[in-house]
Amino acid sequence: DATGRVYTWGFGEKGELGLGDSIKEVDVPTWVEHLDGVHVVDVSCAVHHTAALDNKGRLFTWGYGGTSMSDSALGLGPSDGQNVTLPTLVETFIDDGVRVQAVDCGDSHTVALSADGEIWTWGRGDNGRLGNGELISLDFPEPLDFFDSMTCVAIAAGRSFSLALRDDGRVFGWGKNNRTSSSPSG
């Protein structure tokens, strides 16, 4: 809302609601109290995880903790399969002195844009959805080297693909490209 509070509702058996272990479903918008004192300016939700960005450029994630295949899109480190049911600060950005400007959640991955125009990705790596030239999953956010000499101004994440808009208006896409989801159609 206008005060930076986050409200969730719906079904969240994997912690997607951010309301703790005991609340799996709510029918009306419910305040995520764990973010009390945090002024949230952007939220993105996917099938099993949620990300919230505050006005200080800090990123919080919660939801599905992944499996032994390390497919968690939370960016909180190696997963033991435990779901994260409360918003948790993604420390990588704090440790690297990065201020996050935008975030978008894909089906099993997450994309972030730094205030400096740098693209970061993490989560499930199949289909090239992380854009790093590999098919391995990442437990922590990592910057994309491809964009090192470029400035990006917007991002988007789809089910198994991602997009970035450069400051000169060019759009880049990577990941699964069935039905031309990540590249222009002819």
C-alpha cells in the first residue's frame, strides 16, 4: 500500500504468503507483519516464491526452499528443502554493496536489476533461463557478465525465460524459447 506495507492472500503451502509456518491459506488481504518497519516499493510473485524490494534497495524473498537439486529461487544459499515462510533479506546484495532497483520472479528463478544497471540472476538454471551460458542452478545471486559494458533499465522474468531492456532501447532475451517467448517473432 502507500505506506509500504505488503499484504498477501490465497494459498501458500510452501510459505509463499510470508505469514509463517502455521498459515497456509487466507481469503482476505493479510498484512505481512514480518516486514514491519520496512517500506516496500515493489513486489513480485511466482508460482512458489515471492520477492519484495524496499526503498533502500534491499531485497527480501520467501517461499519454496527447493530440493536437493538446488532449484530454489530465493537466493538465500544452498537449500536443504526447507521452505522459507517469512520474508528474509538476501544478504548477497548487502555483502557486495549493491542497491537493487527492480526484481521479477520467474517460475523457478529470479532476476534483479541493480541501481547501476547490472543484471543479477539465480535459481533453477535449466533452459538457459539464468543467462550465464550454463545450465546449472545458482543458490546465490550472480551478476551476468554479458551485460558488463552495458546499462540495463528494466527486466522481466517469465516461466522459463528472462528479458532485459538496455538504455538504448534494445531488448535482450534468454532461456526457453518455445512459441518465441524470449526472442522476436519473424
